[in-house]
Amino acid sequence: MMFRHLLFVAVLCGAASATAAVPPSTGLRVCNQTSYIIYTAVGWATKKELNVRGWTRIVPGDCATPIAEPLKAPAYFIYAHSSRGHSGPTRAWGGGVSICARETNFVQHMKLPVHNCAGGDFYKMPFALIDRHGRDTWTNTFTEGPNLKTPKQARRAGVNRLLEDLGYQVNVPGDRARDQALEDFHRRTKLSADANEAELFAALETEAMKATAPAGYTVCNQTDQPLWAAVGLPNGNDIATHGWWEIARNACSRIVTAALNFNSVYLFARRKGKQPPAVTGQKKLCIQNRTFDRKGTGPCGKGASEAGFAVTDTHGRSGYVAYIGENGLVPTMNTQRKPK
């Protein structure tokens, strides 16, 4: 399937570990005590329905609350994978419960029992059951190994890992190599010297995504506001269109997760409200205001309208990254893992 990505699931420390030592005020709190930026999905089941949503991004040493309401459902589940910006195989934390999810942001409400995943881009991922001991608040902590005992250690290891992903050699005795790498990174990316940790992790992940150029089709938003992207993919002698993917400012999203097997992808991106499109072009294809999947290029029909898509040349590449700047598409950057 075009959007399916076969994960290499390496559960680094068994299933996700859990602790209630620092409980949230209410709901489910998830903490990341690994050296990876992780994306987590959660699910909960009632007697009649299974609900699943993802993804919540959590940087090393930080926590998030994907479920803010008291935990009243009979069962809760969780799964996480490392950022696509990291080099090497994808790391995942999960368990033995197969639940339908997809690579991009989603919300699913499914009647029980669930036999098959809905839609071609949903497939089963190995979630872990959260043993919260019946409590209505819980903290679930993803761990990597005994060397990362504190959030501070996880944050430092996370920065080091991303610098290594970008080609810097920082895991050597002393701090000089690390300090020089950070100084060079700030200079090359024009990141402010007083940027906070959240801004540093965002910049490092974005640059790592550019360097990775993973299989499939990724769109990076280099503007200061969120964008919504739609793509047109060759489908035999026709073109199938799909939308929408929200791409946060200064962030990337992988839209097609399988290796590319065609020469071109058509891209359209719009800003919020009635502002001019962020990316447009000469190829006329149909879009809709809501999520859509159209199999052909016939008349747009009711509820759809025509938009101009730009052509991105993907010939000869299994992976392609399109960069969107304030003035539209920008040239593809060097994807070698070597800092300047």
C-alpha cells in the first residue's frame, strides 16, 4: 500500500515502563526518558467502542498529557516510535495488543469488535496495555537504558544523538566537541544563541529530517505559520489526489511512507484563511475542504474545487523532501550527513 510503512520494532527496554511517582493532575501523562524524540499514540476501550488517536510529540526529558480527562475507561493502550529524523532503523515501544493506526495524525472511533483496519493507510501497530491499577491518573515513562536516570541526562543525550544524526562527532570525552558542534549548528541554521531547549530540539529535528531524506515523500514547512498540504500521485494513466496533512511551522511531515516508484509528485499547500496558497502550480487537480482521497482527474463535482498543483521531480529517488519557504517551494538541499 502506498502509505504503509513497515516499522523495525526494537523495544529497547521491554514494554513501556510506567510509574505513578509524579502523577498528573488528571488523565494520562507520558514522559520521555530516552535519547530519541518520540511520537506516541494512545487508545482506550469501553464495552462497545475502541478509540485511538495520535500523535503526540515528546522531546527527551519532557512530558506531555495526551489524555487530560480522568481515566474512567476499562482499558488504556499506548505505543510510541522514534522520530523519522533519527538515523538508523525506527525504534518503537509497545506491546502485544494489535490496534489500527496510521503514520500521520489521526482520530479513530471504532465499534467493537474490530476485525480490519479502515482505509488503505491504516494498519495494525503493537500497542501496550497500560496497567494503571485502576487509578484515574497515571504517568507512563518511556525508557531506554540505565544510563539515563534523570530528565536532564535524557535531554543532553537527545541533543547529542541529533547532532550525531547530522554528522557531528560529539560522543567523545569532555564537552569541547559538543560545544563546537552546537556553535556550528547555531551558525549554520541562524538559530538564536538564546534559543530555549524546545526551539533547539525543533531545529535539530527539522535539519535531521532534511538529512535523512527517508523513503517516501516528506514536506518540510520552513515558514512561521502552519500549512495544510495535498498531493497528487500517479495512478496508472491517471492521478489520485489526497489531503490534508497539517504541517506545523518549522516542522516536517512524511506524507507518503513507502519508497517512491514514480517520477513526479504533485503538491499543493495552503495557509489558514483566505491567504494566497503557499505552493501552487500549473497542474489542475481537484481538492475538497475536508479530508479527501480522489482516484482520478475527472470533473471535480459537488463539494470539490480545482487547484493548481506544483510538480516536484522525484525521478531516481526512493525518498524525496519538498521544502516550503515564505515564497513557495525552495531548492532541494544537500542531504549528505556532513555539516558544512
